[in-house]
Amino acid sequence: MIKPINKDILFLQQKAEPATQADAAVMKDLRDTMQAHQTDCAGMAANMIGVNKRIIIVNLGMTNLLMLNPVILKKSGKYETTEGCLSLPGERACTRYKEITVEYQDDRMNKHVQTFSGWVSEIVQHEMDHLEGILI
């Protein structure tokens, strides 16, 4: 189901709780909402649809990648940039890394380790900031 975009700053500042297989409905809602905002959004976190779980979705071009409980294992190529967000008006300055390696679980709770670079790396980092309650 397509959910409205959450703009409640107090909710968005909360650190997300671990995701489990029991969060299947949240995963579907996040996929549906991301699809509905595909033209103006490259990624989403569950708190953007009002659910405080460690789930993000990132557009990889032809497909969207759902990640549960992502953790950055390695990062390199620090740089400064500005970013916008559907949940917050305007743009904010932030520090990002050109390449990151992330461990995460898929919707069946299988572990994966994947390296992302460039624009996708920046999106993953932005969405992971949402999980920590960081407003970017």
C-alpha cells in the first residue's frame, strides 16, 4: 500500500528498531511507496512512511534494492555535499563517502555484503542516516 510521506521531525529523529521477517507488510508498503515516488526519490527509509524499523530501499536504476538492518563495514573517499529529502524541505550539508561496503539482510533474512559507489553509495548513506535519526 502506498503510504503518505512522514514529515514529523520528532519521529524522524528516533533511532530505528531492528527489522525482522515479521515486518513483511512494512517491506511491501515501502516498496509500493518508493514505486509511487520513483520520479522524485532515489531511496526511502521505513521511518519516511511512519514505521520505526531498520529498513531502507534504494533505486539501482532498473530495480530497487530492499535492505534490512544495514551496517557500513568499510568506507573510503570522503567528500562534502548537499542533499534534499522528501521528508524535509530544502537541502542540508553532509559528509559522504564515494565507496562503501554494506552488510544487510534481504526480505528472507539472508545476509549479503555489497559494495556501492558513486551516486548509489550516497543514497544508501542518506537512507542509513534516517535509521539513526539523523536529519539530512
